[in-house]
Amino acid sequence: MRSFGLLLNRDGVRHNTLKLLLPTLCQMMPQEELLGVLNIKMPEYSKEKDCLTLVSNFYDKYVDQNRPMNLKQKEVFLRSLKASENVVVDGEPKNNSPHFAINLNQLPIGLKESLKPYPQNMWLPLIVGQMPALMSLADGVSYRYCDGKIGYLGGMAIIMGEQASNKSAIEEAVERWIVDLRREDQAVRDREDKVREANKRRKANERAQEAPAGVVRVVPITISCSKLLKRLKQSQGHSLYSICTEAETLLKSNSSGTWSHKWDIYRNAFGRERWGVDFNSDQSESGEIKVAYSWTILGTPRTVMKMFKGKNESNAENGLSSRMMLSEMPNSMFAKITVFKELSESDMQRISQATDILRSATGFYDTPRIRKAIDKWLEERRVESLLNIDVIQDCFRKRAGVIGFRCGLVFMLLAGKETNACVDFAVKMAEYTLQMQLKVFRPILAKHYAEDNNADSGLSVNTNIFAQLPSSFCLQDLRHLKGNEFSDGALYTIISRWKSDGLVEKTGKTWVKKK
């Protein structure tokens, strides 16, 4: 009910927000119980005549208070209120950025110190931006996910911020984690450069030296597909990592020809799936490899959206968007200059120790508590999506759960065990990932769904569709609420899901009623 309280305490929107939520709330609890909740969440407004009249009139007109609500229904309605803080007031959406509170003292070694130099409103983008690097460091770890399959750590993060919004802080924080990789890579690159220069100076009858086969882990985001394939083949099973400080750089390199294959590589990297190419020319690398590759990209919102709009619009639908971790830098418009702190020598040493912990972690790690918590979260989001008939959230929740799970596993590796804070962090990262994905990508996908189904508008998810249906209803009642967004077959599938979840029962050939 926390989100409910946040919604109702926004100045100037309390009355309209309560009107929006009443169709759901009235089915969750009797009138007296609702007034008691309002008294706790919004004590001043709950005593005003407007509030009392609104609630009383709604119950008198629409609610049969003699019919008690099914406990299963009440549970799922409570779940459905938790997710969104995006509401519609007078027809205008309120799109606040998702967030959750971070207790610095509960964070494990390394992650805690990495946030210390920065103001609190930057902690979430800092965590999101660092996670792919941390997952890449712990590339020897495997886990069992909620579906029973074995998975590996890896991730892709996009941090959005306007010009001069301190995005460089993300790069600075990441570089502290990969300083050892940079040093090791440089030794390999120096050997490669030495052989390359020797081959340039060789005489026509001299045989060229073969390039040394060393492991280079940190590669530029503009690396060619052929070179990336070669680096992956030489990686000895390790994950590669890139950090791109300007998304425009990525767009320029991934725009045409074989470069455009990079979008496919990114999708394969999420699950370490196979990718490869065969070239006729001996000058280009050929072969096939499991892709272990993570990256962090920084850019302005407009530049980032070019990755998923225009000629790249298919990236929003082909699965790349659901594999992204996303975050936003705090709004710095007209703000005073941000003052950063310096890390102590002790803090730097702890980040170095944390790096060693991640790099030395190998083999299978069982995480029953994280698995149970993410499984519960996934079910809550499934039910919520079902009640709202929200196919976009239903799609994004699945990989958001995987991302949250992986973040929780990184936390556990650094903490040394599955603590309560670790489990809580995994669930919060899953929820944050989901809400950011919906905020950024829902408009694109909603437009596509509307076009595919000849609907007048995108998918609306501002109210609970199930709550608005009468106690006994048929397919046409559902069609009246959802318009042409879904085919009859899809609507029948939705009703079937409600039936299997114990929310409705069939009363005739075409009619069902709520339990």
C-alpha cells in the first residue's frame, strides 16, 4: 500500500487519483475499511467533505456490499496497486522516474565505497552503470534461475542524462573496478603492437610473425564484428566489457553493413548464446563462439532513443530492449554545481578487495532465497499484468526478473552470503528495471500494438481492467473496455487465465462471473 500512499499525497491530484483508484479499492475492502486506510495514508484529506462524499457516492452507486470479496481476489488486487506510480490526472500522464531508497550501510564491500564520493540522488544510476562491469568480473560464476536452467552473469546498462549532467561519474566509478583488467590488457596490447611493427619492417622474403594470442577483456564499443569475434575466441572463456561515454559513438559504428550485426551480438550476449560468421577472405576472422560480453553506455535521452527508433526501431521489439538495464541521471537544470568527495586510501583498497572477490569467484552458486523472492515477484507481476491486460509489462517482467536475480547474486558474492539485504536488493533491482523499461519503451511498443490491431490508440494500463468489469460478464463487456487492441482469441485467452487463477468461473456458454 506504500505506492497508494505516495499517489494520494501528491498536492493537487488527491481527488482525481482517488477517483481513478476507487474502481479497484471498492472491490478490495468495505467502505469503512477503506476510510480507515485513507485516514492513515492521508489524514487531512480523508476528513474533507469532498473525500467523504466521493467515497460514499461511489459505494452507494456501484458496490454490492453484501457480497464479500474472495480472498484470492483481494490478494491480487493488493498486489496490483504496488507497481505503478504513473497515474493519469485530467487526461495527462504523471511520469515520475521510478526509484527506491538505498541504505549505504547495508551495501556490501566495494559497492558501498563506490557510492561514497557522490550525492545520494546519483546512487541508483551509479549502481546500474557499474553492474555490467561487476558481472563481467564475476564471469566464472553460474547459477540456477527460477525456471531451473543454469545461467551466467552478464549485463548491459544504459544511463541517460542531458549534457553536463555528471554522466562522467559513472565512467569514473566503473574505471575503479576495471583498473587491473586495463593493466593486464595493456601488456597484451603492447606485445601485439611490437609484433605488428616488426612485421611492417620485415623484408619481402622474411616470414611474418604470428600475433600473440593474449586475453584482452576491456574492448572499445566501436570494435568491429571480426575483431570482437577474435577477442572472444582468445578470451579463454572470460567475459569482455566495454564502456561507452557517448551513445552517438555507438550509433555511428553500428549503422550499416556487418556493423549492424552488433545488435544481434548484444542479444546473444545476454544469455551467452552462440554467434559466429564465416568469411571467404582470410583477412577477416571466421568462426563461432558463445558470446560473453557486457557493456555500459552513457548518452543523452534523445541519442539513446535513436538506438530504438527510426531505422533501429526493431530493437524495441526484437528483445534487445528487454535485456537493458536503464537509469537516468538526476535533473541538473538550474541546479548548483555538484561537489564530489574523494575516496580515502582505505576505501580504494576495499574496492580492490571486492574486485578480487568477484574475479576469484568460480563455479556454481546456489541462491535459494533470491530464487524464491524473484519467483514471488514474477508471479505478482504476472497477476498484475493479467488483471490490467498489460501485455507489454507481461513481456518485460520476465527478463527484468533475470536482471534483478543477477544483481542479487553480485551482492551475495560481495557480501559472502544471502543476507536479507541481498534478497531485498535483488527484488528492488528487478522492479526498478521493469519500471524503467516500461517508462522508456512502452510508448514505442504500444504504438506498434495499436498499428498491428488497427486500434485508435496504444495500450492503456492506468486502471485495473478486471475491477471495472461487472460481477457477471461476457466477451463483449471486455471488448467494450479494451476496444480493438486485442483479437477475440486473445481476449478468450485472458478470460481463461483468470479462470485458471481462480478469479472467475464459467456460468454458461459465453458468460462468466467473478468468484
